[in-house]
Amino acid sequence: MSGVTLQNVIKKYGETQVIHGIDLAVEPGEFCVFVGPSGCGKSTLLRMIAGLEETSDGAINIGTRDVTRLDPAQRGVAMVFQTYALYPHMSVAENMGFGLKMNGHPKAEIREKVGRAADILRLNEYLTRKPKALSGGQRQRVAIGRAIVRGPEVFLFDEPLSNLDAELRVEMRVEIARLHREIGATMIYVTHDQVEAMTLADKIVVLRGGRVEQVGAPLDLYRDPDNLFVAGFIGSPAMNLISAQPVEGGIVAPALGPDVIPCRAPGHVSDLVAGFRPQDIHVQPGATHRVEMTEALGGVSYIHCAHEQNPKLVIETKGSHVERSGADIALHVDPKDMFLFDKTTGHRLR
């Protein structure tokens, strides 16, 4: 297996620059996820690694080889796309082995590699079927199997679960995680779904506007975000973010009431944003917030409420008690559960 290294990678379309000098190291055998909103450059960056997009400047290395100017077929990568792109007239086995057949590999070798991939992906009973006789999840497994039989150094996944329904997405996340454990290959995975990123990744790369906002293990990004963007993007439901001002002895956040919250805030920052996770809000008797809607999901409920100083807050509660819509409540957040950010720059204040 091989790692992937990006050194000051830049992508331009004419005068428009969309990838801005990205440096990144993906270790051998690591599962790395590129995540971010639509248009952040994650798929473009993946396609540059694959060789499907030309690199305007910088260098891409796979293992010890500089592949920046190599054709896709010479890079030792295999890509799984959002669409399955299976040949409808071929069986599952023929689809999986087609690339090897076109490259002149012996039939016995093709059968062996297809059989091994089918074992890993639990596709043995479907090898003679045509794609139309498969479910969406099974078709995506065939597409992954087509990549496995090539024996690549690096697997690249470009939003492979986007076309699946919610139940199949969960099932395929488990399958992909199991696949990574079994074959131990280096994998780079693109998604806009931060739940996929959190559940699959060894390392998450958060992108925005063609730049890296933060790199780290999933729980490190969740527990210790560097800036407002990462804080609001990682986590489901997202972190609550409210305006605050520094005062003597702490901060005042009008959305949480007039009392001073004893948080340490740097004196040089006049406008703050205070952040806290939905599960860290405690509901108390009072009438500072109005419940707009409650999502009762069984073991957990999400209360959506509003305040004149903050139009949206989400509270996570456990148990069967459900706050009714229109009810008045008050909220409390322990200062140790708060994150503070500079409202102007978005940087975390530590």
C-alpha cells in the first residue's frame, strides 16, 4: 500500500483559481475523508489525485512516485463514482473483470481476482446476474469490486452513496468500513455528508472555498474545532452559535439571559460568538425561549426553539418527555461546555 502526498497543489481554470495551495499527507493504509459544502473543491481535488483533472501547480506523490503529470492509468489508483456505470448487458462477474480483460490478463487470473473480490463484498451468489436484477446497494458493491480486482495502491471514492436511500446508505457505510479493515488499503473518500465523514474516517480534511480549514481525527475536530466554520459544520445537529460580548468577569450572551457567564475571553476581542453543542443545553423553568417544534425520535428528542436575540437554537434531550410547541422554557449552558470565537475572523479563542 502507498500513501498520498500533496505539496502546494493549485488548480486554475483560466484566471479562476479553485484550489489554493493545499498541503496534505495521507498515510499508507489510512482512510481519509474530504468533506465540505457543495463547491468547496473536494471532488476537484480527488480528480486531481486520480489524474482526471490537470494540476496547475504543485506536486502529487503516490508512494515514492511523483505522479503529477502521469496519465490516470499509470498512477495506480482506482476510482468509484457516484453513478455505478455498470454495463447492463454484462453479468456481475463480467463487469468486475472487464478492466482486466481489456488489459489482456489471462482468464484464470481474472476468475481468481473476481472471486476474491466477490468473497470480500459478499457477491458470490450474484455473479451471474445482470445489473438490472440488483438493488442499488448491490450495484455499488459491484462498482467497488471492479476497483478491487485492479489491485490499486489507492482507492478513490467520489460520493459513492449519494444515489442510495437512507437505509442503504447506512448499510453501505458499514460495508465500506469493513472493506477497509479487511484489505487495509489507502482510501480517500469525498462526501458532503459529515455523518459519513465522522463514521468512516481515520482522518477528516474539512474544505471550504478550495482551502483546508482543519485536518484531524473525527472526534478531535468535533471536540476541538479551530474556527467557526468547522464548529458549525462538524456535528449533527450542528453546534449552536450565538452572539456574545466580553465583560468584566466573563461574557454576556443575550440569547442565554442577562447574567454574566464566567468564561475567560481575551480583552482584545470586542465581538464574540459563543458555541455549544445541543446535548450541552439544559432546559430549566422560565420563559426566555419559545419552543417552535420538537422532533421526538424515541430515545432522543430535538427541541427547536427561538429567542429574539437568536432565531434558532437546537436542544438535544434524552428520555420520553417532549416539550410541546409553543411552550416557554429557559436554558442553561455550563461555561466549561462553551467554545468562544472571534466574530470578525472566525478564529477559535483558546
